[in-house]
Amino acid sequence: MTQPPGQQPPQGGFGAPQEPPHGVPQPPQGPPQTPPPPAAPPQAPAGQPPTQPGYGYPQQPGPYGQQPGPYGQQPTQPGPYGQQPGPYNQQQPGPYGQPTQPGYGFPPQQYPGTPVPPGPGGAGPFKRKPVVIGAAVVALLAIGGGVWFATSGGDGDDDKPVAEKSEQVSKKPTASPTVDKGDGNGTGRGEDDLNSGRKDGEAKVLWLQKNDVDLPRNGADVYGPWIVGDTIVKGMYRTVSGYAVADGKQQWTLKLPADLCSAPEQTTADGKIVLAVKNGTTDKADCSVLQQIDLNTGELGWKKEVKKSGLFDMMSDFSMAISGDTVTAGRTGAANAYRVSDGKEVFGKRSGNCQPFAFAGGPKLIAAVNCRTGDVNNPQQQIEELDPNTGKAKWTYKPARGWEVDKVYSVSPLIVSLTKGDSSEDKKWSIIALRENGTLRSQLVGDKGDKFAPDCGGGFTIFGKQLQGCAGVAADANTFYMATQDDTSGSARTNKVVAFNLNTGKPKWKANAPAEQTMKPLGMEGGDVLLYIDGGYSKGGGIATLAPTGGSPKMVLQHPDSTSEIERSFYNPTILYAGGRSFIASGRVSASNDKAELETKTMMAFGN
């Protein structure tokens, strides 16, 4: 058995995940056990010369998002900067006409003590597992919160982005897209009255929207949606539009000069956002233009282009997040941050050995940092909390060599997924919780037999890793809630939510989903866990709550059984809940021809 560098053999139930005897398959289990004491010496502050030979530029996730894991030392002193197939096994084509691949995840075979998210397959009513977000509780949970790091040019003044006014964008609202209000009087192009089959106690379908954007042959990803006041906003291809939450009518729309290519999970408190747009319309265009938009009104703000800072500065996409008035865009080899309000640069590329490459935002700005080593196959990464106003690190947590930062499940409290290994044969996964000062709080330890299935999306981000946006997880101050993988051993799918004590890493309780249904945490709502209940083939889904002590979920908004087929039809959906309404939005729109494209349902709203 090989121990991580500097680690001691495990004592009892503690230690690094055990490697199985060679050639002996091991059954998957829960998260790994609490790591032993620190393994790696403190990293030299940024700005000092590299201490190791060679240039191993930041290790980016492969197609399945392989990344670091637990085991780590106490924080060092801060440096200068801190698919699921559908009901009938339908698959929606991704770019190049191929089905989209699952997002950052883990292989089905794991070592003892590691959770096992699902592979590319899996049964379920959705065409992919939904990304679920409780919009009303994002500030508390901060799983989707973030600060945007915008990568900038080199160290010289000539390479700094220059703010300018946006062009080629219409601020005037256009005609409303096709909307069926659910009362039989909408313009749903042949849809029956969506509420005609509604039963007592079921929510109303407030509206159903179909696509109105002319898309390229292979379709386009949907960014958002974001809810700002009485408006729900989404972006797709070369359009950003806002719709009234009450009736789905379009309030404003913006036409962009090129494709949207990246977006943060969150907006500022006053409803502003910064989106990334390509700098041209050819295949060689970079994802390098930042555009500020006021989502309340659809008005455009500042615009600037991020310049490459070197050979390994990959500009295919950004890792974006917002924290306070700071937006970030991380990428391989460089990272920058700007003020959302006026576009002024907050910080740029670091000097020294270690560079941030991805960020998570919300109430805190968390950075995943890669440090150059002489061995690109044995990376050294670390986790930092940055001051969003300066970029300086408040603390640094360094996992053992070889472990990479995979996802941030929650910013406050800070819960991070780490992985090790590039292939399914040797992949390891761990989840750690860190204290406010960056020291290790716990490492999650699941019960044998539990398999976990956080779904972190199916985008094609490669060089700009997205740390946030995972479905099926939630957290409060002392507990982490995670959905198990769907159990299909019986007559119908079902699953559980497991609550982990963040002080010990051990399970506190398990709650079963309603019979023949599955459930996923959305966030926290008034101290309870907010859930999306997945209805199934002939039963509507809905929004429910689960007490922090466990028990059975309590339904808050039951979607109609009569529209369950439509509810299941959304591809890779994002689910929002705010103001007593639930919203389901497709994560990608694609069709075989123009007629089918315009019949594609893109968003649906429910309420009482």
C-alpha cells in the first residue's frame, strides 16, 4: 500500500484512502476518511523565484474533470494574491453532432472510502440530471456564488485590457417569444391548456416557453438563468433576454456580436453581471471579451478584451465567479479580476511559482491554485481564500502532491471536492471541509455501500474550470447534505439524502425519497434543506423541504401530474425556486431542423 508523501499509516478509521491489492476490484463506498497530519511544506509566497525546475503549467481537468483531493497541511502565510438519457433513451446532440458528455465527475469504480458519482449512463426522467438551485437561498448557502476572475494580458501596460463601450447590441425589447400562459389562451402553437388536467393541491403551470432564437446547426448552450427582482434572465448563442417571472413575457433582449462562451453562477447584489463573449465569429475566435450587463434593465455597461499573457494562456473559455463587486475569469496560465461596477482591474497575473486557474464566488472568493513542478503528472495544487478587493490570499491550504481541486460544493462553510489520478482504474475522490482560517475541519466518511451522485453539469469547459454549479449538494453551518446515486434495484428508481457532520465528517442521518421518486438538495430555506423531487414518468415533480434533523420531505410546490411529460423533456435542466415559484430551464437547445428548433421547449414555470 502506498501512502501519500509525508503521510503516516492510518490509525483505525483515519488516514488516506487505502489502495486495494493489485488486480483486486473493490466495492465503491462513501467519502474517504479523515486525512492524517500535513504532508507538504509551506509554499513560497507568490513573487519569489520558482523553487522547482521545469515548467509544469497549471494542470487542467480532462474531459471528465479529474482534480485534486484531500490530505493537507495547516494553512501557510498568505502570499501577495491569493446525462443522463431521457425517458426513452433520447440524447441531445452536442457540438459536432455528438451526444454531450457528462460533466466533471468520477469513474464508476472507486477505492474503498470514496463516493461514486454516476458515469455517462443512468436511468432517469430527465435527459440529463438537473442542476438545481434555490435562488432564494444562494446568499446563505453560497454553493452557486462566486467572484469573476478575468484573465488579463501580460505585466506591461500595453497588455492590460482597455475598457470600452459595447457595440452591435440592441437594448430595445423585441416581440415576446412564444409563451403559453397555461390558461388556454396562450400562443403555445398547438399546446392544450396546460392546467386542464390539474388536480386539487397541485401547482399551476404559470407559463411555458419555446425557443425563439435562430441557432447554429449544432445548437447552443444556455447560460443562467438568473433571477433579478421580477425578471428571469438567460443567455444563449448571441442573445441575452429577460422575461417576467409572472407570465414569461419578454421584458428586454440584447443581441451580441458573437457567441457567449462563459458566465458566472451569480450576479452582484444590485443585479449586474459580466459575461464572456468570443472576440469574433470564426472558428479561431478566442473567449476573451468581457461584457457587463444590468440584468434589471438589459442595459449594457463596460466592455473590454482580455489579452493573452503567454504561450500557455488558454483562451478557449474562462472560469468565472462573482464575489462582492469583483468578477474573475481564470484559465490555464493566468487569472485576473475586475470590478463589476466600472471594469477597473483589481489584480492580474501573479509573478512567482503559483497561479490561480479557477474560482468560486459568493460571500467568499475561493481560488484553486496550481504550482509549477518538475513533473506535470504529479501536480501540486492548493486552495486559497482571496480578498476580492485586492486578490491577496488570506490563507493557503495545500493538499498532498498529486491531489487536485475538483469542485467547490459550498463556499460558506467551505466544502471542497478533491481527486487524484487521471484514469478510471486509479481515480480517487475525497471531500474535505475547511475552517474559516483555512485549517482542515474534517474529511467526509461515508457508510459502506452508499454511492453519491453530485451532478456538476455537462459543458465543454476544458481550460477554464468551473468550480461551482453542482446539483445534489447543500450545506448549513454544521452539516453537509448530499444525494445518493439513484437506486434502480427495485421496481422503480429511488434514492436518499445523507447528512454529514462537518465537525467529524461522519454521517448524522439518512432520509429516504418518496416512494418511486428521487430527490436532490437545492440549498437551504429557512433552516430546512430545499429539495427538488423528481416526479418520474407519470407523476409531476416538485419542490419540498427536509428538516435539518432528517425525517420525510414535506412538499411545498407539487407540479401537476398532467404535465410530467413536458417537465421531463428539458435537456440538462437547471431548476430554480424563488418567491414561491419554481422554474425549469433547458441547459442546451438543439434540434434536427429549423421547425423542430422552434418547437423546442426552453423554460417552464410553476406556482400557486
